[in-house]
Amino acid sequence: MVIAAIADQITRTVEGVSDTLTAPFTEPVIRLGVTGLSRAGKTVFITSLIANLMDRGRMPQLEAAARGAIQTAYLQPQPDDTVPRFAYEAHLADLTAADPVWPHGTRQISELRLSLRVQPSGLLSGFSGPRTVHIDIVDYPGEWLLDLGLLDQSYADWSQAALERAAGRPGGDVFAAAAAKTDPEAALDEPAAQALAASFTAHLLASRAAGYSDCSPGRFLLPGDLEGSPVLTFAPLPAGSCPRGSLGREFERRFESYKRKIVRPFFRDHFAKIDRQIVLVDVLGAIHGGPSTLDDLRTAMARILSAFRPGRNDFLARIFNGRRVEKILFAATKADHLHHTQHPQLTAITKALLREAVDRADFAGAQTGAMSIAALRTTVEDTMTHQGRDLDVVRGRLLDTGKQAAFYPGALPDDPAQLLNPARAGSKTWLDADYSIMRFAPAAITRKPGDGLPHIRLDKAAQFLLGDKL
């Protein structure tokens, strides 16, 4: 283990030195990581970002687009032949069809390279021709990112924390009862191990469906080809002394194997190479779920950011410390579910929700930001009279019925503490308000030549993440 770790660090250092020394003589590359927990809208965000960078008529807040510096944009083969390609064309077809549908969500890592031909600005712009900037967009499930926190935990510590989280969550009491009846010191019985792991997985899936964010290990939710393998056949157990050949000892071995064979390679091969990162957050969904799901989102996002290695990609820093994430944007998605008059409140809640995590990144030198966005706008705004007062509403096509409906979700508070304090205190419900959400279907899109997909502040997000490099 120690020798392997040293060898891996040497390899990464040499790779970092090589990247740094060759960078001035090659076309610049930005590796943009896109992540977020389930239903945050990663697939739609990437599809809309690419479409709007290729056709920039709806991108006035991206300065390079506004001044005409981006001459053209085109897709190229991605540099990593071992990573699946992001299915941009299929997802765009889903969203722009005569009867549009939401594309399937992220279930594995994928990548796509978009290249921009950019005319430099500044004093030397007249003496140099256009240059090419490559944007490698890396899409990966946020559930996998939560797994990075397991690297610093023992099986005993993880078991204790997982059992504590299970209490009161969907399926948690059923699993906890099964775990309590299990003797960790008993001899390994594979059918019993599989049954307990299945109960634990069912609890994680039910918790995620109920709006909880911290549902790790992530591959239990998105197993892919690993489904049914021993590396996903373990579960947390009460503390005990487990002899060789016991169920508890085998679960501990499989937990360590999960970290070694699943989590570490993801960090080494993909996550550790990212320059810029956007974390998509379904804040509205968490608020609708109640104080417990909102507080769970707060702790999950703090854990997510702790996995980053934030800082500036200075020349010497990259030689001696490897790559660092320079910019991190936290984006509250589905802003089109609110009238624009409530967007400042949503952004303020997002900033307050992520305060601990953001402070940690800022202290390390990374530039962070928070905003409310909709990568694809599905609604239009309206005002209607209800019980003698005017309400600012949004109108859209409902996903379940296909009917047009007006929606008012409730007024978000101006002071985020009105939500965060009950969440931290463990309140069961919101005392003074009820917050609703609707599931809108994508709207039929009519695009003029040169226009990308309709959005809210996607251009502002792109400016934060990419503007300085364009």
C-alpha cells in the first residue's frame, strides 16, 4: 500500500511537471468538471452549455461572445479514448423535438471536447491571429464525489456514521433492525451478506428518492457493471471484534477494496485533473423536502467541497503540488420554477447553505461563486390575482399530465436563516410556510439562426467559469 501510494504520487508529479512545461507551447485546455447530486440537471446543463457556445445569440453576458471574439466553435474527438463520450447530439435531439422530453440523467463518467477559435484582445491583439481554446467537459455523478470522503474513514467509523444517518430516513429503520440482528462475529454466509447489502442499498435508494443528498457509497446507487459484485456486497455493522473468516471481517475487507479499486482510481484518473468546477444544486427540491433534507444537503455539499484541492494554477504550484481547482461555481438550478423577483432569495439561500464549504475554498485561494440558473427555460412569467392580491407566477407544461398550469411555489424568505435555523435544529416541518415544487416538461423551442437554447444566466455562469481564458 505504501509503495503503491508513493509510486502513484511520483507518477502524478511527473505528469504535472510535463503538463506544466509543455503548456506554453500547446493550445490551452480547460478541464471543466460538471457535477451535482441526483436530479440537479447535469445532463441538461452540459447540453445547453455546448449548444449556446456553438450558437451564441443568447449569451450576452459571456464577454467573449458579446464582443465577437469567439469566431467559431466545433466539437472534436475527446483526448481520453477510455472514457465514454457525452451523448450531446442525442440529448439535444430530445430537448428540441416537436414533443420534447428530458434526457436520461448521468449514470457514469463521460467527456466531450468543444474547441473555440478566439481572437485575443488587449494591446497585442492586432499582432496575433486567432488561437484555439479547448474545453474538455467532464460529466460525473455527484454521488461518486461523496465517496472521496470515505478515503479518510475506517470501516468502523463509516459504519457508525452510516447507522446514525439511517435513523429516521426512508428504509433506514428496516435496515437498522436487520443490522442489529446480525452477528458481525459469525462466520461469513454469502446469502446473508447479500441480503443485508440489498437492504442497505434499498435504504439508500429510498432516501435519495425522498430528497436526501448524502447517500454514499455512490456506486450502490449507480452500480453499472459492478452490480452484484463482492465490492458492492457490504453494509455497515455495529462495532465488534471480528475474527478472521467472520462476516464483519469480510465486510471490512470489501469496504477497503471499494476504496482501493473504485474510489482511488476515480480520484487519480479524473477528478484530480480538473481546472474549473460547477456544482449543480437542487435547492428548491431540498426546501420542498423539509428541514431534514435541506440540512442534509448542507452537510453533503460541505463534504463535496472538502474533496476538492482548491487553489491557483500557478506555474510553480503546479510543478510541486499538482493541479488545483481554480474556480468553483455553486449553481442553484431550476430557477425557471420561480418568478425572477424571487431569484435573489434563492441565490442568498444557496450562499448561506454553502457558507462553510465556500469559506474553506476561498481560504485556500480558489475563486468561488453562487448564482441561480436554469440551463433550459421551461416556463414563462405571469401575474395573477388570488384572494384579492397579485401573485407572481410561472406557467409551463406539467410533466405528468401535459397540461398547461400556473404555479406559485410560496414566498422564499429574504433572510436565509429562517430556513437554515430550523434545518440545523432538526425541525420536522416548516412552521410558517409550505413550499411546493412542480415537475415541468421541456417546452417546445423555436430558435432563430444563431440562437442556442433558452436559459436563465447560463451566459453568466459561463463567464465566471471560462471568461478569463477567452
